[in-house]
Amino acid sequence: GPCALQRHHGGGGREGRKDIRRMKMGDKEKQMGGKCSEDEVFYFSILHRWKNYWIRGVLSLAMISGFFLIIYMGPVTLIFVVMTIQIKCFHEIITIGYRVYHSYELPWFRSLSWYFLICVNYFFYGETVADYFGALVQREEPLQFLARYHRFISFALYLAGFCMFVLSLVKKHYRLQFYMFAWTHVTLLIVVTQSHLVIQNLFEGMIWFIVPISIVICNDIMAYLFGFFFGRTPLIKLSPKKTWEGFIGGFFSTVVFGFFLAYLLSQFQYFVCPVGINSETNGFTVECEPSDIFVMQEYTLPTVVQNTLRQKTVNLYPFQIHSIFLSSFASLIGPFGGFFASGFKRAFKIKDFASTIPGHGGIMDRFDCQYLMATFTHVYIASFVRGPNPSKVLQQLLMLQPEQQLSIFHTLHSHLRDRGILPPAAAQAK
């Protein structure tokens, strides 16, 4: 009946009925095309609510299944997926700017926004290729030129876009054009820069890509479930549906999930090895001798824990300990990425960034926390995990001139001899 067209999103039970009694029934009847009792409106609002949960649940399972399929297809597929998501997120945010500021008539601006996106991607991906695959670059003459002058080329490309923007300024649109210029650059900073960090995390090993993304998804699901069944206390005004019960339940669930996921993935070379280049096939490879953080070690438990468990030691992968810190960030700080997105949407009076995924909104609605998590993971790896990488040092040495390489060789030889690692020169002569 016409009542089924009603779209009320109030809560269930006594509070839901109170919300309905506060409705302006005359306005609702106009939307439905007929008169409905309060009980009928309440019934169909609950029906619509569960239908929406069903759609969200089915699509969530579909996206998780797709995520596993993409992981199975390997790092190359993951890189293209990240690029596709980045472009779609950029499109969603830029489109909001167009609509909010009514900037459809600005000269060149749509073209310039996408031009700047191409420039920034060229810079970041070029940096990544030169940093991680220097040996491949050295074997190809055109790549050597591009790698040597990469930053100059990137700056020249950006400068061309900057000059085109200045030439496009129109007297009656000055303020609006600068609004959109700033909008584009902030979007590039939020979306492109952080998605580039996702790629860099992937090159450190697929486990640094899979675990952060998975724990954010876990926290989102578990916080929702705890909030749905036990939520009573509002958490933050920006997101009225978020509750302290969901926040706390999501935290503990995510830490446990991350701990066991880390244990599972640390056993497989495919997940723990950095992504490299096979010199014979020029393709990506994930073969290596696992680093120490992916080797099982024995830890002595604190005295209190020993008395409780009646066990003195425990065997763990060091990465499992790292996963606790990653999970804690995903649960305690990661949601603020979602709160930031909620504030952004409220500021411009929109419900979702787009309507790409039924029941979920746009791509950016699903990745608002992921970008913040990717940045933390990158900083965490650089600060607490990654040490000097001999392969990268060797790649940089191979890019030097022969006389520079020879000078470094003699310096290193003298240093090792002074430390007693190599025998003295007289002993070598004999």
C-alpha cells in the first residue's frame, strides 16, 4: 500500500513510537498519497529499516568476497584496484565541489582538475618505481632518462597546469575559481597522497596492505553490531548513530581479530615478502627469506600472567605484537576519519558522497577511515619496522658513475679493514 513508500529512519521500540508521534502526519500523508495510522507508519518504517540492513549486509559480503579475489590475483591487480578507487574518490569529492559552488561554467576548470590528478599521480608513481625498482630502471634507456629528471618533469607538468589556471581567471569568477583551485588541491592531498601510501605499504609486503584494511573493516562491522544490539550512550554529535557501546565493543573485537589474522598471514611467504621484480621475467615477485618479524619467537610472560595461565613463555610472531598497535589505532583513532567525513557531509547538507553502492553511498563513504589507516601504517613501518634496505642501497650505487662506485668501494674496504672484519693489507698481500 501507499504506506510502504514511507522512509522513516527512527529507532525501534518505545523511542521509535515516540518519534512517530512527533511527526507531522499531514506532511507524511502527502508523501504516501493517503492516510495511515501511527502503527502502520511505524510498521512500514521498521520494514524499510530491515530491508536496508539486508541490502547493506549482502553488498558487504559481496565486497569482502571481491576483496579476497583481488588478493588472490596478486599485487598488480591490487595496484590497479587502488588506482581505480582513488580516481573514483577524487571524482566524488570534485563533483560535490562543482554542485556546491555551481562551478559548471568556469572556464577549463573541469579539465584542469583532472590534469592536476594526472600530474600528481605521475609524480608519486614515478617516485615509487625509482625507489623500489631501480635495477629495472637501469636496464632500460628511456626509463633512465625519466628517472634521472623525474622531479623536474613532474614540476614542469604541474607548472603548466598552474599557468593555465592563471590564464583562465575571469573577472566575475575570481573568488569562485580560487575556491575550486583550493578544493582540488585539498582533494589531491587527502585522496591521492594517501592512496600512494597504500601502494607503498603494499610493496613492503602484502600483509601490510591486507591487515590494516581488514581490521578497519572488522572495526566498522563490529562497532555497528555492538551498537545495534547494545548501544545506548551517544558517542559524538557528528554521528548520532555511533555509541560508546559500539566503540568499545569494536575496539576489543578488532584487537582480537587483528591478532589472529596476523598469526595466520605470517605463516605464508606470499603475504610477508616485499614485492620485487624478477630480473628474468621483468614481472612482480613475492619470494624472499622472511624477515625476523615473521619468524616465530619465544616470549617470557609477565609474572601476573604466568600465575594466571600457569605458563612462563609463549610463542608468537613479532608481527602479532605489531598488529595490536595497528588494531588499536584502527579502533580508537581510525573512526575519526569517518567523523571527519560526517562533518564534511553535514557542512554541505548531503547524505552520502555518491550513490555508487546501494545502501552504502559512494566509494569515499567506504574508504574515509582507510586512508587515515594507510597513512598511520606507512609512518609506523618507517618508524618502528623498516631498517636499512641493502637492495635499495645497491640500486643507488649502480646508478652512480664508475669512478664514484670505485671511490665508495675503497672507502668501504678501508672501513671494514679498520674494524677487523677484513684482514690487514700486508696479510692480504701474502
